[in-house]
Amino acid sequence: MYRQLLFALSVFAMVGNAWSASSKTKVPFSPGALWAQGSAQQPVKGVVKDERGQVLGGVEVRNLRTSEVVVSDSDGSFVIVANPDDQLQFRSIGYGLVVRAAGEAKEVQLTVEESVLEEVVIVGYGSQKRQNLTGSVASVNFNEATTSRPTTNLSSALVGLSPGLNIAQTSATPGGEGFNILVRGQGTMNDASPLVVIDGVPGALNDVNPSDVANVSVLKDASSAAIYGSRAANGVILVTTKRGSRDSKYKFSYNGYAGSQSAANTIDYITDMATHMELVNESEGREKYATDLIEQWRTESAAGNPLYPNTDWYGEMLNNSLLTEHNVSVSGGGQNSNMALSLGYLNNKGIIDNSDYKRYIFRLNADAKVADFLRVGGNVFGNWSDRDLIDASSFFSTIRNTTPGVIPQYEDGRYGGEMFPGLPAGSNPMAYIDNIRGNAERQRLGLKFFGIVNILKSLEWETSFGFNYNNNRNWQYVRPYSLWNLQTDFKYPQTPSINSLFNSSRRDYSTVFNSLLRYTETFGGAHNVGVLVGFDQQYNRMDMFDAKKNDILGDDAIYILDAGANMEAINGSGTDDALQSFFGRITYDYKQKYLIEANARYDGSSRFAKENRWGFFPSFSAGWRLSEEAFAQPLKTVFDDIKVRGSWGRLGNNRIGDYTYQIVYGSYLYPFGGQLQQGVGPTEIANSNIKWETTTISNVGLDLVLLKNRLTVSAEYYDKTTTDILTKIPIPLVMGNFLPPWQNIAAMRNNGLEFQVGYQGRAGNDFTYFVGGNLSTVHNKVLEFNGDQSISGATITQEGNPFNSFYMLEFDHIIQDQSEIDQLLADGYTFGTYVGGVPSPGDMLYKDANGDKVFNDADRVVKDYSSLPKLNYGLTLSAAYKGFDLNVVGQGIGGVRQYWGNDGFNTFNINEGFLQRAEILNRWTPENKSTEYPRLRTSGSALNTAYSDYWLYNTAYFRIKSIQLGYALPSATTSKFKVDRLRIYANLENFFTFTKFDGYNPENASVAYPLMKQWILGLNITF
Amino acid sequence: MNKLNIIGVLVLLLGTLSACNDFLDRDSLVGLSEGGFWKSEQDAIMGVNAVYEVNREFTNSIVIYGMMDDFTDISYQSFATGLTTGAFPANAAFYSASWGMFYKGIYRANTVLKNVPGIAMNEAVKNRIIGEAHFLRGYYYFKLWDYFGGVPIYDKPMNVDEAYKPRATNGEVYAFIVNDMTEAYALLEGSYSGSDAGRATKWAALAMRGKAHLWAKEYEKAAADFRELMEKSDRVLLDDYHTLFRVAGNNNSEVIFDVQYVAEKGYGIATDRNYGNAMGATSGSQRTRPTPELVNAYEMADGTPFDFSNFTNADGDPFNPDNPADWNDEASVRALFANRDPRLQQAIVVPWSTFVGRGGAEYLYRFPVVTTDPTSYVPVWTNGSYAWRKFVETGSVYTLQDNMPQNFPLIRLADVILMYAEAQNEALGAPDQSVYDAVNAVRNRAGMPDLPTGLSKGQMQERIRHERMVELCGEGQRYSDIRRWGIAKDVVDGVWMTEFTGVQIRQRGFPDHYYLWPIPQSEKDVNPNLDQNPGWE
């Protein structure tokens, strides 16, 4: 019911022009003036914009001849009665004054004068003017172009927009997108993702509809983040959603788009079965497939016999699909109250069958001034989503475990299997996908209520209570299916042997209570003092339950467990944690010239034993606005503002699991005499001495505003050192095969530079543009690791090197002749089991790095790279010409490598029954002595599969995330339809990626739901 | 509205919400904290139960113990693993997972041995629990010793900084196992009933001590232990060989120590999947298959060796097993499997035999395989493979594919009797009557005639080794046997796995260094005090 209603509303919005009559724009005017003038006077219509082409509301428009005054609407439009020759004056706080003849005032651009400095930046538990900032805060304002992109979630929308914020998309599963978000690099060996606070309540970035967002602030240094104490070590992202503005007419707006998406990148695989078989024969060194069989396949498939397929599985299984999103909102306010209401609908079909995602999302933010001294307000938000349960890694493993010789689905509906008697059935991705049904349903509700009491003129008391509730219910039904050898009509045994049904439910909730006092006062007209003290208390709780039964009644997606006969499993689990804190901030400045600030938080966490439970996290910062000094006045011709600033502080990280200080015994059942009996044993070795990880950040910065506020430049240097890092160094397995206990033994440093530049320019009256760029570097180094090292697969962590540096053999060359091997053996070289023993021509020769004449694991060397980029950069470009606007966002990373090899998708060690990468056609053979690619071997061989830099790829890339071209119809035209603003746009998302990496996605070399590229057409309407 | 009233209400609210004192005390919602454990008899029992659990975990997650035979000449796996081809490197997860799991059992046993003595409880139960812990610790050390050679010895739950010992010598580990089994023998009972079935008995401890002696080539000591077990224990051979490997045979009179299972997800064994076939209730994948070498090793019912040259094909020519056409004639193939050691048909499904599969229906293994006839037995590998009957439930009604309630025998009386014969034969210059009696007891139970008399020590050794191969096939014993006999390289290395029609599948490898598993690379990375086994450097 609820969903239908939402859907009806969003559909209605699409055809919603008919609605606009009731909210028709009233033309404000001065009554006396209209009658006094002759017939030459006409209502002049126009629109006011800023340099970026964004519409400006609240601009005062004055007819200098008649003194009539009107104010532009929130969509920038105005109507004023004037002669074509009349001079109109446009004025708005923070913008330069513009005077224009009425006849040329259809579209007027205002240029920012003071806005850069006057801009209000959201900081922890408050806001500050940019000119007073002494910490490092990156602020991203969301405009029409940002929220119109088909990003579907807030993480994607932020990519490239903020210096020091690196967002890598690891999976594009619709509704289950995975991101790795880091602020100023990986600051700890544990969960290094930043704290996300949405309107004052901790939450998750992707729970916010991007189109509801007004602003995102990234708190990067200790000065700005210390007020979040024990959770702030990895940075804080503050999301502020839109609220209605007071004293403005209610506006209805719609934005929506529809378009098509497909995989952003694909890899070529061998789709010719005859070739496939020849390659398997070559790798196995025998006629696994008889030569006449191969020839028969080649002949029959060329003749179009469907029983001899050459299936292109990627082409078969990855689709082009529809992506559409609709958002409607109403916002505005009267004298004492205001509100913003939004409803959104998203439908992402994904590019793999049965991976649909639908989301209905809403938000209501309302405020009321109930008395002179009291304001109350609340936010209510939530969403309802449905997601089909395709597990991308299982799906890709079915693609990996098939061959071009398998028919996806025969004309009579049967699924194909391998067609070689005596060999396994193989796998059929289409059968796999068709026979798993399921749904992940999620309902999320968030509430926040607050009251602000003005106790005195300069003292206010704010108290708020927030509550987040999350309910997940999943079901999955797996139906057995059979594959057929369609050539012989042989039916393979069905898999799985019996149908089964899985149900799970999970509930999360959290409560946040906080109360704070704010005091601001100016003494003697020069000393500005601000004080904030507060208390905060939070509780998080998760409970989950799941069960599985088999032998389900019927076969048609029954999803209630009572339909099953046999119990397979029941599991239940839960965790909770609590946090109590006191915090405060003092700011002081003298004539806004010398700025000083101190922040502190005192945090108590349930995650640590009583003795180590409370931690104190202080920070100090100072700034000097050089440009305000008398001696600097000559510089004012070029520099509008010069500020140097510095900060130092300590932050904590408590993200280490909820009960790690407790030794916990778990259940290990064992059946005696046919009866399961309880067994109890230790599950984890504990360390009751664990304490906070402490991150100390020093930051210096320089902010410049030049050329009449057109150019802003900001540069900073940071040094972020985390000590007492909780880590689990491997312990001997003789300890009982436990996971190692947490220990505060490591230290790590990240330092680097950040730059941000923005230039707003114009050419002529109609063309304006903005170019912005940001760049940040991260240099990571492990300072302490207990003098030890941790090797995991192809990476190592040890003192003096970046965290998780690659550690592997170095590939030297492909051996071309037996004589070379003979020579090596004659020279006393030996080959260990690690490299697969003595090689043959066509195999890889590694470097004997330690010079001991033995090729083995001791030759592994530490590489200067890890999978964390050393360089991140972003680029934004926007331009406006008359009704047209263009917005481009680009993003890239550098100084990064990823390991991709021997995962079955990228290897020269092949067997029957697996897809083969097209690249192996270039392999070494005695006839084609490749120096680049090894010969074919089977997967059981350790030859050519050892961890080596042969498989290490440079995954630096630059991606044009988004290109958006929009056109807004002139308001003269739209007003005929009672519409204030109508903009159509086209957007290309993730379309152009420049990289040397030839895997799926340089953001994540391993196999995941492929990144998608979208092209869409969209519409923005306001009335 | 009055400002002071509002402020008053808010202050009150603030006071209420922040008043809770224990707000930050949060105990785990799912676990039991250590401080509250090891207090009662119930705790002690639950503590030792968890030591058994490791055995189940090993058997379930590494490879079903019986599938260790896939690394020998008597069975094979359908897809390549480095253990069958001789290509595993020292960092293969197989080795580290096994190593870690045995030490997990040892750690838990040490936890029991540390904490249980101090608990006030029934002394008899306490003694039993301490005995079980000694037995299981010794058992896990035996497995480590068998696979890895000398390993570090830890006899108490140590701290991390104490976990970096070098390897103990072969002799030290042997002595430690003997000591644990001696302790266990003194403390344990001879049998259990009902819901204690499956716990270690004193006979299990005696058998393991004898085994340790046998592995150490202390033949007289071994023979003495096995003899004592044969004379004093209540264990007797079960009449029906086939039932030993069915659910109906759980806790039979012959079993000495096993891993116990029930038909519940996570607590059953995956025999139906791995040994089973398409006709079973859960459609097994026949991951392990008996080799033609094993099938051909079964004697004729009269005790003479089997030989293809004694049989003819459809044309009356001598039967050529490497000629697929010869296998297409029903009558001549049936003749191959008639009048053989009865254990052949009880352990293995051969062409033209029947199998009672799901729902109690009888399926006939036609060859060449017929897939269209619903009464036909269809193996997963249709080219010409034998299939296990052993451990595959007949007429199965169980539907949880990886969770059969079939107990898996680790030591049974026939094994002990044959080990006695072996030890006694090795200890003497020539076999005495007790050696003949032992081997004949096992043969007679299966319906086979006595051994011929007058065998030399060497001939008797051959007979005992053959008897162990066919009697214990598919139970995993041979993987240890051929390594301790030093014949593994001879019987495995370079040998092709084939279908019974002679079609080659994959060549096996057993390099010299395969007699011992490597110290896992990851363990050596953490503890440099560990020396590597020869050939694995």
C-alpha cells in the first residue's frame, strides 16, 4: 500500500504540470507605479544566476527610474514592470552590484564578492564562517547539477569533489554498492573509514538520498575533528540535508531521469570452443580432446549447428539495462515555521539478471519557532528497498567454471552442460541465475527531535534525541536444476540435490542523546569569544536470526519457512556497544585577525575494560589573517585574503569490535551416541589491556583569495601519526589455531600535501565558467610493528615500509631455451618447490634476489607500492552560456599497484572446464617464442603461479566520472505553462576511464559486480 | 509558554537520561566469559566435549579422513590436487589447516588438563574426563607425528610468547604419545552406553599406544599392547563386513574409536557427497573413486590371485582390460566379478552389480552406462569408473547432502588384529601360529579361506600388507601404511590414474620428500625456530 502510494506520487510528478496552476507565481510589484506609466511599460521577465549558472533567489531587483523593487524567486526568476530602456539594479548580499538595461535583463549573472569568505561552513556541533576557520575542513555544496547525476548513492556523488577524500568503488551491486572511503589515507590497520554524521546523528552515507543533501563537510585535521573524539581518527564526514527557508513561498520541484547502463569495462575471453579445446590439450600435454572431435566442433559450429556452440558468456550474461530515478520535493516556510518534504523513487535493474534494486525514500525536515526563546524541530526520514539477491562472486565463479562449449539454454528450455562423456557437467551461469530467487527487503527509519532555548541573548541550549531503526529481511530460494549433454540427450544429476529456503532477519537500532550550550559574545568590539560545552550518549544494538530448511513444498518461490520439511540450520547473534562523552570548544579572535581555537572530547566506550575505558582527545589551532594587517594593505590590490593557519591535536579510534577485551568461550557441539551434546571451548584469545588507538595530526595551511574573489587557492601539509594501533600479528598456529588477539603494538604515519584551486571566470555577458581542481598526496609508512612482519598472500607489513606493501618474487624473463636452464643448473642454481621446481622453456624465471643460487620464497622482495594510492586528484569544470550549462567531474589516482593473477580469470595455468582469457592466445610456444607471456601449464602446477610482480599491475587511472549538459528553457516560455524553471539534461556517468590496467576495474582488481556506465536523460521542473 | 518552565522540563529530562551508571558495561551477547566457566562437573564435561569436536572438524573440513587413500594407489580424486600429482608447495593451505587443527585439539585438551583437576566434582567422572583429555591429546600428537614427523610439544595452554618452541625429536614425540596413552589407559573405562557412546575407552588408548610402538618399529611392545586388547577387551569382529560402513553399523561391536555424527547440518559427515553417486538420496559427486589396481587386488573366493588372463572377452580371446570393447560384453564382464573375495562387492560398485539407492529402489550398473533407463545405475563418471559402496548409505532416507549420520571408524578391531599380526611377524624370525590366527580371523569373517601355511616372514609380510589394503580400503589407513613401510614412492610415483577401460586420466606424483608433509610455510614464517622437513626447502 505504502509503496503503491509512493509510486503513484512519483508518477504523478512526472505529468505534474497540470498541478502548477494552484501555485502560480505571484508577481510582486509596487501598486502605485503600474498606473502612473504609459503603455510602453511591459512586465519584464528574467532570471538571476551566479557564475556557475546556478539560479539565485532573494536578489533585490530595483527599477532605478520608478524605484519599484521586486525580489527574485528561489528559482532565480523575477518579473518587473519597466520600459526596455530602464536601468535595473541587481543586488544581493555577498555579490557584486550589477546594473543592466531592462531590455537586456533576460538573464543576469551576479559575481561573488564576499561569498568565499562569508560562506558558512558546517563544523562539528555548529558552523563557522570560512574566514574564521583554523582547521582543515573541505566543504562540498550540492547544486542542481550534482543532485541530477545518476549516482544513486551519496558515496558516488562525492567522488573527486573533495581533496583528501579518496573513494574507491569496490562493487556496483545495485543497492549493495561497496565503497572504500578514506580521509587522508589509511590511518590504521583496522577499519579506517571515516565517521559519518548526518544532521548530527551518526549514520551511513548511502542512507541519504543525494538529492536531499545541501552540503557535505569533510573534517580532516585534529582541530576540526577532535570534538568527535574516539571515533574521529579517520576523519569525519558531516552531511547536512536541506531544510525549508523561512519567509519563502512553498515550491514544488521534480527531478528525474531515465537511461541505460552497461558494464563500464569488459575483458575478452576465448569464445571459440575448438580453440579452447586445443589450448587445454596444449596445457595438459596430451589429447584430452581428440583432434577429430575438435575438427568436428569447428566444422559443425561453422555450419550453424546449435549443438556445437561457441558461447560468449559475458555477452550472454551481462545486459544493458534501465536505470531510472524520480524525486519530488516541496519546501518553503512562513514567518515562524518551515519545512522540506521529499519523496524519491529509484529503480536500478543492474546488468546481471535477478539483481534488481528498487528504493523508495522520503524525508521531512520541519522547524517551528514556538516562542521567542524556543525553537523546536524534527527530521523524519527513511526508506524501503527491495533487492534481488544475486551474489556477484558466486555468479562470477559459475562464469569462470564454464566453457564456450556449453549452451546457455536450448530452444526447448533445457540448460546445457559440457558435452563430453566422462567429464564433469561443468557449470551454466544462466541456469544458476534462473534458479535462485530471493529478495532482501530493508526498511529504515530515522528520527531526530531537537529544541533550542535562548536562555540569554548570547547563550543558547540545544538538546536533541535521535533514533535510527533498521530492519532487514532476506529470503532466498534455491531450486535444483539439471544440465544436459544436449548432443547425447544425457541428463546430468541435478544440483543441488534438493531445494532449500533461507530466511534471515536482522534488526539494528541506535539511540543518540545530546545536549549542549553555546555562548558567543563580542567584548569591546574586537574580542570575539565563543564557547561550546556538551554531553553526548549513544547506544547501538544489532540482533540477527536466520534459518534454513530444505524439501520445500512446491517449487514457485515460496518464501515462508513453514513450507519446508527439514531443518538445515538455525543461527542467531547479536552485538551492542555504548558510548558516553563530554566535549567542548573555545574560539577566540581579535578583530578576525588573530584566531585561536581549542577543542576537546572525553569519551568512555563499552569496548574497553574498565581500566582503559575513558580517553581524552584535545586539539588546538590558530590562524593569522595577514591580509588584515595594516602593513599588508598594498597587497590588497591582488589578494583579497591571506590566511595562514596551523593545528595540532589527538584523536582516537575505537573500531575494533564490541567485546574484544573479553575472553569468550563458545559452543562446539559434538554428537555422542546419536545425540548432539554441548561442548565449550575458548573462541578467541583476549587481551584485556587493549586501549584506544591514538592519532596525532599536525596541520599547517595557507588560504588565498585573489583577483577580486575570482581565484581561491588553498594548500596544506599534514602529518598524521597513529600510535598504539590495535593489530593482530600472526601467532603460531600451535596456539590452538585461534585468531590472534588484538594488541596495541603498531604505529603508522601518513603525511602529505593537499591543494585546492578554484577559478571563476567570465567571457562577455553570457558565458561564465568555473574550473576547480584538488590534489592530495599520501605517504604511508609503518613506524612500529613489534619488530615483526606480517605476510599475507602477496603483501607484507613491516616497519619502514607502507602498510600492506606488495611482497613477491621479481619476474625476470621468459626462459627461451633449454640451454639456459642447463647452464643455470651447471652453475649450481637450484629451484625450490615455491617456484614449482625446475622450469622448462616457456616458463618464468624469477630473480635470485638474495643471491643464494636457490630460487625460492626467500627471493621475495618488498615493493615500493601498495594497493593504496599515493596520489588522488579531482577536477570539476562547469560552464554556462545563456540557458545552457555544462558540468564535468573527473577523478583519478596515481602511485598505486594491484595484484591480479592466478585467480582463474587471469592465468596461463589452465584446465578443462574453465573460461580462458583471450590474452593466452599470445602464450609462449616453441614456434612462437613470446618474451612476454609464459607457456600453458595446468592449474596443479606451481610453475608460473608463484606470487610475483609479473601479476602486479599499475592501476593508476583517470576517470571522467560525469559529464552533464543541461538546457533551461527561458522563463518567458516556461511561465506560459505556469512553470518557474524547466531544465532538460543529458548525463554520461563513468563513461571514460584512462588506465593501463586491463582488468575489470582499476578501483578493485578482484572480481566483483562490475562498475557500470550510464547515459541518461533527465528533467528538472520547479513551480 | 514560560521560559523557566521549559528549561526546567529539559533539565529534568537530561537528568533522567544520563543517570544510568552501568551504561558502559556490556558483556558479549553471544559468548560465555571465561571467569564464569570451569566451575562444575557440567562445565568439565562440556569442556572435554569440545576436544572431540576438533576431530569432527578435521574430518569434515580438510578431507574426509578415509579420502587420505586418494593419495595412494587404491583410490583417486576426480580433479587434480597437488597431493595426488606431487606438486603441492609448502604453503598449501592443506598443510597449515591440518597443522592448526591438530594443535587446536591439543590446546583444548591442555585447557581441560589444567582446569578440571581443581573442580570439585564426582571423582570417577573427573578421572574419566582427564583420561579422555590425555587420550585425545595423544591422538592429535600421533596424527602430527605421522604426517609431519617431530613437532614441537606443548603440554599446557601456553601464552603467545611461549609458543615459539623448536621441533621435538621423533623419539620425544613418540615417548610423549606413549605417556599420554598410558595415563589414559589407567583412567578410562572399557565401554560406555547410550549417550556416552563414542567417548574414548581404555581400549582406544591401548590401541593407540600399540600403534605408536608399531610406527616406532618397537614391534614387541606393539604386539604386546595389541595382544592385550585382543584378549581382554569386549570388542569382537562383526559378522557382516558391509554393515560396518553403514548407519546401521554405528557403535558396532568392532569399533574401538570413531568420529560420531548425526543427521544435522554441520554435525554430519559428507560421505554421501564424496563417496556417493547419482543414485544416492542426495546425489553424491563421487569425488573419490576406487582404482582398478584395488579392484584387481581382490583375490578369487578360493584365495588365489585374480588375473585377467584367466578370463575371455566376447570373442573368446583373453580379456584385455585396456581394450574398451572388451568391457562392452555383459557376460564376460560379469564373469570378472563373480567368485571374488566377498569384500569386493561389499566395498565397491562394479559393472553389472546392483545398488540400492534413494527410496530403496534397486539400480543396475549397466556398462556402457545407460542414462535413459530409470532403473539403471548412473555413476557420475560414465567413462568406466568403479564407485564406492563403502560409506554410501544403502537405501538412504537422509537428505542433508553433507550431513550423514554415519560414524567414521578411526580404529576398529580388524585393524588392530592385522597390526598385531604385522608386529608379531616383524618381531619374530618367522610367523608363529598367532600371526596366522590373526590374519585368518579377519579373512574368515569376510568369508575367505585361511592363508596357506608355511609362509616365510617376507611372504607373511606381503600377505598382511595385502590384507590391510583390501580390508581397510577407503578408510584412510593406507596413506599412513605405505609411508611407514617406505613403499609409497614405488606404488604411487609416476603411476597413471585410469578408468577400468585403461583410459588415462592423470599421472600421479610422489616425490621423495612426500613421505612427510612440510612444516607449513606460514608457521615457519612466524616461528623461525622450526626446521623444515627435507626436500621442502
